[in-house]
Amino acid sequence: MAHLQVQPRTRPSLQPRLGNPKHSLRKEDTVTNTREPYADELPDLFSQAIELDAESRDELLRELQGSRPALAARLEELLAADRDANTFLEHPFTTPGVSSVVAVGDVVEGFLIESKIASGSNGSVFRAKQDYPRRVVALKILHFALPSEGAVARFRQEVRTLARLSHPGIVPLFAAGVIESESRALPWFAMELIEGARNIREWGRDHSIKQRVAAVADACDAVHHAHLKQVIHRDLKPGNILMDASNRPRVIDFGVARSGNTGATLATHLGSLTPEGMIVGTLAYMSPEQLEASSDVDARTDLYALGLILYELCTGRLPYQLGSTAAQAMRAITLDAPLDPVRAAPHIRELRGDLAAILLKAIERDPARRYLSAPEFAADLRHWMNGEPVVARRPRFIERSLRSMRRRPVATVAIALSITTVLGITVASLIGANYAYNEAMRAQRYISGMLEALEDPSVRAKGKDARVVDAAAALAKSLDANNLPLDEAADKRMIAARMYELVGMHEAAIVQYKIALDARQQAFGATSATTLEALSALARAIMFFKQSAPTDAHGMREVSNDDTVAVAFRALVTNLGWDDPRTIDAVAWSVRALEDHEIRTLASELRSGDVAMHTRANYLALVSAELARRKSFMRDPQDGRVMQDTADALHAAIDDGRYEMLDTAADLARNLAFAELQNECAQIVAIIEPAITGPAQSVATVQECRSLAEALRLLNRRDDAFRVVMQALSKPQLGAAFDQSARNALSADAGRILLDLSRAQEARELLHFLHETTEADGSNAETLLWRAVALATLARCEAVCGEIETARATALRARRVLGMSDNAPPSLVKRIELDLLVAEQAPPQS
């Protein structure tokens, strides 16, 4: 492909319009103090400026440039950053280059530009006509130059890769080249022009959920064709899937596509072919592995984006609170659990069941847990449309949360540090100027804190062996040694605490959160949003610590108390309201810290307050499940009314297909059974059993099945309990480690039920078979724990069957495995010990 020149028709020369040089600070304006001398004025000035029209704003800047050039330059930086704020999440990260150098009437390699269709931060799209062959095309010219001859050569090579794509769902590439102007090389593409096309998000507003699902399934077919050609799109978003007049999706803009077999990358959106490790794509739709600049970017990255697109089409929003800055968005995508689609759009009936499970599987943070291929994703979508069983299983909220807290290398946490200058940009027009300015400053401190932690000599010395905990410890140590302003110190303490939380070190996180909370209370007051954020984080860490630590843990007494959790819960309810998903989650982790009378007051407010029906059902199930754990339940006159209201609300919700309620409902049934409240337990079981064994069978989780089975066992319905456990054992699971934990737990449950039924030989055979077919190795503590439970149950079965020596050998293995697991809950340890006692003390046969 030869270098291509623009042939001007209406202008004698085409000069690139370069960026405004006054946007950078002059040398004489450089400030050497650590704090800007105008820092106190800048927030108010920024707030005033963004409210002005363009002419008034320019006049303000001119006045400041004459008298206070440094302040003017800093203000102009903030205003320039905010200029495209409303759409920054849908723009790829870019490196400024030259602006567009063509106009209507120009000819680019035989394509006559007739009109401009659209223009964005990355490029301009024109309607153009080609004489030979005669056709009208969409001509896209990027605003950013390729930096070198090598980059130009790679660009041409990769265009040939893209030209191999030929599928009805992919807009064909007719031609491509490079415009050389002023020693710069601007890439251009000519592709099919789709008349009257709309992006899939706009199109979806006028079509049903089922039609939207069908469109994404068809888009999967197109993307799969590219994957077969070893091409990964890497920038799928609503704007890159166009719906034509026949309601057929057409995928466009493989401008950041990656050739899987060569490793070459066409990333001209960024102004250059992508260097190793560069982030490529559109922020809001980027996968966690893209943000982490991981080498694991593959076809599943495109499936993640398609899942996000469908999630947005179905719910009207993305699954994360992306915040107002790139830093907040990146933190949300890489660290936060996605919002359950049913909670995101409770009014959409179609989401209640399999479709929500499909969406959550498609956007799993771990690529290994997603669909393995586009055809598998499309097949599940079409199964849903046809009312057939699907592969996807809805993970519980706590399971989704814990997946984001696993140990990871420092490099994973240090996402995209090469673009820290972008991370403090605010979206003042979205959330208010003062808050936007403050968030910008906090985001900058967040990044500086991360850099400080990651660049500490003690962390860097460990090289690739450095872990998140090393960075957190280094940051906390530096904060102890330095006297920073309260707000800045609090932000960095929050960073250190979150790092500790991510690796399960909740006690260390509590210490840092407490310091941050004290600092924010002093700086902002007890009821400010930032203080409540710290209070909520502290309460969450306390509850996770209480669930994971031994009951006599010294650290718990030293650093926390239940009052903190209760106070945080009340503050969240007051500020967020009952129907906010964050309040629902807060109830789930804080209700155990409330006093009996507080829980009953909460139940009374829920029964009489303005709370959505399904939300009320969820709350009441949580409240009743907690009350059932307490000795005082059903001794208070109002408890019977609470229980009946709970049953009525759950019945209505589950009949309405709200199967996400099965989690809390099954937990409630189990707790009622343990409390020997058989009538109340039977009432809840009658509601959930038909769903879990019937229409919700494909989405019922292992834990829901186990809870129901335990309730049935304690109701002396052991045959039914055994059927529920075997139903769960026959379900496909997700991920090897999860498979082993679930398999061991369910097999132990099945063995115990069979022992209750005096079917010890059958129990021994089942457990022996599962033991032989389960991986023996496993570093996951949960997997080891449940393996110990299953082995202990097997040892008991062998002893009952008279195989005493075998039982003792199995018991020895169970103790060895138990010793390898950490922080086993006392209730499970007691269960293991009882089974081992039977095996180890069984008298030898004569």
C-alpha cells in the first residue's frame, strides 16, 4: 500500500490545526511550593467558571492571564479537562496528535468527501463517493498520527488482517491508507455506509427485551467470525454495534483490534500502535484484564464487553457505579462486585431468573468464569429466548464480593499508572462543581498514595514477588512517620485499608479505617458523605473480620465493636433510603450487630414504610433469619406478625419469578429449622421447595440447595432432602476450585442424610466414589476445609459399615487436611470432630 496524498479540490493547502499552546504552563508560571498558592481560590473560581457560557468564560480567562497567569493556566487546565466530561467514559484514552486535515470537497485516494457525518475525540466520519467501483462509503479519518515509519508499516500489515473479515454482521472494510501531511501520517478507513443506522443502545429503547437479547446473540455470531480469524475487537461498545433498517446488528470499528496469531495491535485510536502493556479500549466497556494491561486479553475480553452492552440494554445502566473520574471508574471495574441486574432494574420482569444469571456470567471479573466462546454465549441467550435450560448460574452477592478480594500481585492493583494525569479529571457537569473539584483532588491523592505505596523501596526490592500486603504495609508505615493534612492522610489510610481488605487481612484494614474515620470526622464532621464512607467501610471490615476470625480473637476486642456497625447501618439507611441497593447490602452484613429491639423496629418500619414489595421481601427475610438465630424469637408478640409478613412477601416475590429471593429465603428456612420452629420452617419450605426443584432449578445455587436440604432433613423429610442434594450434585459448576468445594460439601451432606436413613453402605459408596474422582490437591482453604468434612463423613460411614481400619486411616487423612485449612468455623470443626470420634473410637471387629 503506497503512501497516499490528499488531493485538494477547494483549498490550495491543507494545514493541520494544532492544539492551543497556551494550555501548558509557561516556565515563569511554574510553582515550586508543595501547595499551590492559589489553592484556596481555585475551587470557587472553578465552580463559577463552569457555570459561564463560552464567551464569558473566555473573558474571565483573559482577565486572569493579564494579572495572574499561573492561576489562569491552572484554571484553564481544569476547564479543558472538564470540557468533554459528559462523555469521557465512552472515549478511549488518547494521546493528542494532529487534528483533522481534510474537509468537504477533498479527495482521499479516489474517495470524494461529500459531507461530514460525525466527529468525535478520535476521528471524523465522512460520507464519501468512489467512482471505481461506483459506491458511497463511510470514510473515517483519525485525528491522531502514527509516530514512525515502523508504525506505518505495522498499520498496513494489520489492515490486511482486518480485510480478511467477511461476515454479514461485520461492516466490510473496502480500503485503508495513510494521509501524509506536514511529515505526519494520519490513518483513514473506507467502509460500507449503513444508511439510517442507529447504535444498538438507541435502537434498544424502541424494542423489547427479547429483541435486544436476539440482537446481541447475532452480534456474538459476527464477533465469533473475527475470533476464528484470530482477530479480537477489544473496543466493543454500543456505538460500535449499528442496527440497520432490517434490525440486523453490524459490528464496526476494529480500530483497536488485536491479531491473535501475531500479537500485532491496530491501536490508531491512541495515536500509535500499542506498545507492550498499553491500555487499549473505551473505559466504560473495558474488561478488568484490559485495565490491568494483562497479557490475558483474548476472545473473552470481547464477550465481557458484549455482556456489558446487553446488561445496559436490559437495565438502562452499567453494573458499576463508575463515579465521576477515570480513577473511580477503574477502581469500580477492577474491584467492585457488579450490581445484580434484578436490583438494577427491578421493574423488568424478564430479568428475574436465567437472563440475570447469563448477564452475570458474561461479565465475570475472572475470564475463566465467563463464557468460553461467543457461540456458547449466544447459545445461552437463545436458550433463554426459547424457554430452555441455560448453562449460567447466578452467583450469590457474597460470592461475587469475595471474588474481588482474593490475593493478587501488586501489578494488578497498580492498574494503568502510566496515565495518572488522566485520573484526576472531573465531571463537574454531572455531579456539581464543588463536589467535582473535591473529587478531583481526592483522586489525585489516591493515585499519589498508590504510587507512594508501590514505589516504596521495600516493595520494589521484592520485584515480581511483591504482594498487595507489602504495598499496604509500606503505605501505612509512611503515614505513621509523616504529618500530612487530615483530609490527605485520611484518603491514604483508606487506600491502605482497602489493600488489606483485598487480601483478607480485615483486622489490619480495621486499624487503618478507624484512623481514617477519626481524621475525616475532624476534617469534615460526623455526617459528611466522606465520613459516612469511612464509617461504612469500617463497619463492613468489622463484620467480615467477625465472620472469619475465632470468637476469642484479641484483635476484635482491641479495634472494633458492634456499636460501630449499628451506627453505620443507621447512617446509610437515613442517607440512602430503603430501596437503594447499597442499603440492602448494608442490612445483609450489619443486621447481626443490631439489638433485638432494633431489629423489631426495623421490621415494623419495613411493614409500614414506603418500600417496594420485592425489596420488602428481601429485607424481611434477612431480618427474620437473624431473629431466628436468637433465643428471644417468637417470644415477643409482634414476632408472629413479622413471620407472617415475611412469608407473604416471599410467596408473592417468588411467584413473580424473583428467584434472587431464594438465597435469603433458604437461609431463613434453615435457621428456623435449627431453632426448632417447625411450623414456621415448614411454611417457608412450602414456598421455596417448588421453585428450587422446579422452574428455578437451573439457577438455584449450591448454597440454596444445601440450605433447603438441611431444613428438610431437620423436618424429618430426609428422602426429599437427599433428592435436593443429588439435584445440586448433578448441576454443572463454575471453576475447578469452586467445583471441589461444592462437590465435597454436597457429598458430605448426602452422606449424613443417608446415615440418618440407615443407608450407611450406600453413603460409603457415594462418598468413596466422590473422594476418588475429586482432585486431591488444592491450595484453596475453603476447598481443603470441605474436603476434610467429606473425609470425616466417609470415615464415619466406613466405621458404621464395620471397616474399622479403613475408617481410622480415612480419619487420619481428614485430620491432616483439616490442619492445612485456616480459620475453620467452630460449627464445622465440631461436625468434623463428632464424625471422627465415631470412626476413631469404633471397637475393632472380632
